[in-house]
Amino acid sequence: MTNLAILPILIPFLSGVLVAFTHNRLGLTRTLAMLLAIVHLITMGFLSFHVLTEGSIVLEAGDWIAPYGIVLVLDPLSALLVLTTSIILVAAVWYAPSSVSEEQESFYFYAFVFLLITGVSGAFITGDLFNLFVFFEVLLMASYALITHGGKKVQLRESIKYVLINLFSSMLFVTTVSYVYAVLGTVNMAQLAERAAASDSPGIITTVAILLFFVFATKGAAFPLYYWLPRSYIVPNPVISALFGALLTKVGVYSLIRTFTLIFHQQPEIIDNLFIWVGNLTMLFGVLGALASRNIKLIVAYNIIPAIGFMLVGIGMFNIDGLSGSIYYLLQDMIIKAALFLLAGTIASLAGTADINKMGGMIRSHPMLGWMFFIGGLVLAGVPPFSGFIGKLLLVRGAFEKGETVTVIIMLITSLLILLSIVRAFIRVFWGEGNTGAEPAGKHGSQIFSAGFLMLFTVFLGIGAEAILPSVQQIADYLLEPQTYIELVLKGDH
């Protein structure tokens, strides 16, 4: 059973290789991509169920005993994130043929998408810090190809900024990993947790922690390091924007959760406050960008940033409610962001513009599209009974337990402003009179279906919270007890 831990990486990697060889036969490539995405989803569903019911899976590659070899750890947190990634992949592959031109599809589009999923999945399940860096680079290489896919001038302009900021953060990442190895003599996360806890130099450990926080906060687009994200995420095709918005920043958040609950919590008075205040500022500044924009894609892109802030403050609370809120919010935000990017792309395609001031009256010709967008906004703002509310309720409870009343106020204000940004866009686009006449469903039917597929999952996360929440709280409890992870990976042989 342990060998199955490689499947979250192996399936998308082999899928990418296979569709690369068939790229000139577009019909076959599309069929293969969809079938392989569904196989990936079914496999991840099985593995997630096994992990949640039977326990975590640890693979020591090449039979090199941890901490000496490469370790893959499929525990409840990583399993749920990989499952969520596979759900988004299916929606993206279904949406792509109606959005991406045939020429662009033939230019290894699906191969790059599967390579991106390989990097994301690898980052979720790796058990050592250096391989986390390696999988970051894999997903970034795929993202560099996808952000320029199509070769438009605006894509090339924004890609320069995107590549430069990620190159800088990657250089800082590998330098910090080298420093970690020099100080603690290992990059295995379980052994790092042991040695950091036993270190008699907490100041050095905290310095390293702050450097890693800076790296992951840059990749996660936290304040003040988010300026590169919004326009970079709206210039590629909507399906690529959906993959970026749903997955890339969330790998940064996952890395923060994993490393700071497991390894770097020697001086909580410093670390916790860093997370809370950076999270507060991220919420406020991100939502202001959404309010200031008139571009429907940009409104969705800016709303990525306050969501990152919510997750950061949950990590900073460092209690069961706070971490449960961050995990729940992370899962639902991955899905709802992908859905909203797909919906925004469809709206812009139908209207012939992304400017909400030039739209109007679309509710008459596309009511399903309108109400899906509206429900997506309610989820994003955390209106009950939707999934965003569950995550935010847990975060508020965690903040009150921590005594962070100011953070609670900021969270409530940010939620109202998020709702305002989406409702304003909804009114401008779908109400009133406009030049957007009725158009035949045509290719847009499959686009709406793809977004609806994701919306079903996010609605289930809301109304089915009673079934899911116990597992999320168990994960939070597990994260607060790092010794469990250490014993899982090192098996007591240390």
C-alpha cells in the first residue's frame, strides 16, 4: 500500500507525457486528457478515503530509510488537498476545448496542465524541504509556459513580472534551505522538527523561519508581496487563470501551514503575531483592490488576496478552531476561485469585454450564468449556509479564543467589502439595460457546466459541513501535535 503514495505525482506526470505525444491529433488528445483527469480524480478519491479511514501512507523512495532518502507523506491534510486539485483538473480539462483555440491546444497545452498538477501534487505530499523547492520549480516551469500560452503582447508583459518575482523568491528559497541544512544538518521535515525543538539557539531558528515565511508569503501573495499577482493571473486564457488562482497561491499557504505547525514554532510570541498582522493587512489591502477595479476578471483576481489573509490569521491563532478554519477555508477557496475565474471568463467572452461598466442585462439571456456568479459571490463573502461561512465562523471562534478582537473586526469588515465587490459586479453585468443581447449557448454550455461542476462541490462543503468538519478538526488537532508526524515518518528509529 505504501507504493500508492507516488500516484498523485505519477499519474499526472505520465498523463502529461502521453498527451504530449498525441498533441497533433487534437480529438484524441482531448479525449485522453479528460479520461486521464477522471482517472486521477477517482484514484485520489480512493487514496483520500483510505488515508482518512485507515491512516497515513509514507513512501520511502528506493527503500532508503527516512531521513536519508526521499520521503513522500500522504497524510489527511495532503490527501484532501490533492483530491481538491484533481476536482479542479477535471473542470479545467472539460472547459478548455471551448475556450482555448485549437492552435494553442495543439501546442502542448494539456501536457503543460498535467505538468502543473504534477508540481502542485508533489509539493503537497513531499516530506522534505529541498524536494518542496524542487516541486515548486516544476509547477513554476509549467506556469511560465502557460502564462505565455497564446503569445499575446499583454501576456508577455505580465509574464516578465511574474517570472522575475518568482525567480527572486526561488533563489531566496534555495538559499534558506541551504542555511537550514547548515544549522540543523537535515532537510527531512520530521527530523527538522525534532532538531529545531531540541536546538539551544531559538533565535537562529526563528530567523530561518522568518526567511521561509517571506518566501512562502511571496508565493502565496501576502501583503505587501501581492502586487505581482492580479494582472498576471488575468492575462492568460480563463482556464489557465482558474488553475493559477485555485492552486498556485494555495501551495504557498500549504507550505506555511506545514512548516510552521511542524518545525518553526519555538517563539510563538513572534511567529503568531507575524501571521496575524500580515494576515490582517493582506485582507484589507486585497479587498480594496477588488473594490477599485472595473474589470470582472480583475475583481476575482484581487479577491484571491483577502482569502490568503483569512488563512494566515488562522495559522497565527495556532489553536484548533483557527487551524480548522484555515484548512476548511483553503479547501473551499480552491474550488470557488476556480469556479469564479471560469464564470468570469465566460461572461467576458459573451460580452466581448471584461469591463463591467460596458455590460448589462445579461440575466435575461443567461440566467443560469448570472445566478451561479451570484452564489459564487455569496460563498466568497462567507454568507451562511455556504462553505465560506463555515471557514470564517471557525476563524472568528479561534480569534476570540486568542483574544484577537481587532482581527475579528477586520475579518467582518473584509467579508462585507468582498460581498460589495461581487454584488456590484453582478448588478452591473446582469441587471439593467445593456448591449449584451441573447446569444446561443453553443460552446458556452460546456463552460457553464464546468463551473457548475465546481459549484456543486463548494455548495456541498457548506450544507454538508457536518460530515466534513470532524475530519478537518482532526487534521487541525494532528497539526498541533507534531510528534505524530515525526513518529509517522521516522517510525521511532531516531
